Amino acid sequence: MQRRAQRDDQQRAERATRTGGLNRVVAAALAVPVMVLAGACSSDSGSDSGSGSGTQGAATASEGAASAAPTVQAAAYAALPDSCRTLSKKTLKDLVPKGGTSGKEGTSSDTAARASCSWSSLDNNGVDGSQFRWLNVSLLRFESDQAGGTGEAQARTYYAKQVKDAQNVSGAKNTKTEPLAGTGDEATVVRYDLKKKEGAFKQQTVVALVENVVVTLDYNGAGLAGDETPKADTLTTAAKKAAKEVVASVRSANGEGTGVGSGDGGDSSSKSPAPSASPSKTSSAAPSKTPAKSASKSAVAKS
């Protein structure tokens, strides 16, 4: 009896031991998902925090870049004069004596950015032949913008192109180039001879830069039907004088000085000056991106 009681006590102890171990295993197994879940929550929380911080940092950097973007200085001139009123009656009488004072205005979608006017004169001397003269004034104004830079810089680039074009006209002979003082910020005179079926032409092209505006004046003459060819020096002197008047008219249209041009008897400075208040988009004529055909080349085609 005593041995049986001892065996029963020993079996109960073993069962208790086994039961306790199993309970600890179950408890440990239940604890693992809890720990994994807690770790995942902690990881997600950190990820969200980092993502928010990154987004916030990117937004701050973007705002900083926008505020640091350089501004382009507004162009000096915001207007152009009436191209057909940039020269005085006296000058027109000297250059195109039979052409009258009312010129032919060129086509433009935006005359505040691009404008031109031309005059022609034919002095018929009967059997002695005739004297032909052709005059053209072209004005091109550039606005400042982020893509192209300041209006002045764009105008200077176009000015250099106009001079180069005038120096490289196909068929031109005896080409000469000289600087012209006292006409805008910078000016250049290009002269050459051009033989055409109508006669021998003497061509003068004056290109002037004034702030953000480029002035191109073309003037040529020829003796037709046996009349003598005009002297290049005489035509060049007249072209220089006319170019100075056009530059003065550009300045006057923008509130500087007094314009001397009034081809039809009007006042070339009648337009109210409109200084540019802020950088704006390039005009609809888009002169900084697609400048029109060179005025000097156009002069050759029309003369």
C-alpha cells in the first residue's frame, strides 16, 4: 500500500511538471505574434514619420528654389514710334525727293515690338534717264524674359546679326564698314555696290542699337536709263543723318528728349511714354526668338 501511494504521488508530480512546461510553451508561442505585431507597428510609425519629414523637406527645398530664382531686369523701352513718322519732312525731301512724305507702312502683328516703313522716289529726266531712290526704316524692340535674358542683351545680339548680314550680301562689291558715333548706344554703317538689271545701285545700311531697340535704315540709289550713278559718299552722308533722326524718335517715344521726325506733319512724340514696369513675355511678334528677315537683305530684294 505504501509503495502504491508513493507511485501515485510520483506520477502526479510528473504530470504537473509536464503540464507546467506545456503552459510555458503556449505562453511563449502567444507572445511571439504580439512582439512581431508590436515591432511592425513601431516600424510603420517610423516609416510614416520619415516619409512626412522627407515630403516636408522636399516642399521646403522647392519653395527655396522658387524664391531664389533670379529675376530679369525690365527692358528700358516699352514703346516704338510710328515708323512712318520717324523722319522730318526736310529729310524725306532730301533722301526721296519725288517720294512724298507719306511712306508705306510694313505689315506687323504688333507695332509696339516690330514696325517698318518705306519710301521710293523716281525722278524722271526724260531722254536723259532717271534717278531712283529707295529708303526703308525698320524698328525691332525686345522685351526681357527668363528664357532670353534682358531686352538689351537680346537687342545687342540682333544688332550684331544685322551688321553681319549687311556685310555679306550676295553679289555686293566694294563693301566698306565704319562705326557711326552719336547714334544710339552703338551704330555701324555698311556700304557697297550692287549691279542689277536696272542699273548700278549704291547701297547704304545703317544699323543702330539704342537700349533694347535695333534700328536698321536702308538707303540706296541708282541712275537708270543712262543717267549717272549717284555718288556713294553723298548717299552715305544722307543715310547717317536720317539714322540719327530715327534714333531720336525712338528715344522720344519713350520719354527721352524730343523726336525730330514727323514725316506727315504730325508730332512723332505724341505717343505717351510707357516705361516697362516689369519683365514680360516676349511680344507676339517674338523678335528675340524668330527675328524677321534681315532688313538689309530685304532692301536688296526691293531695290
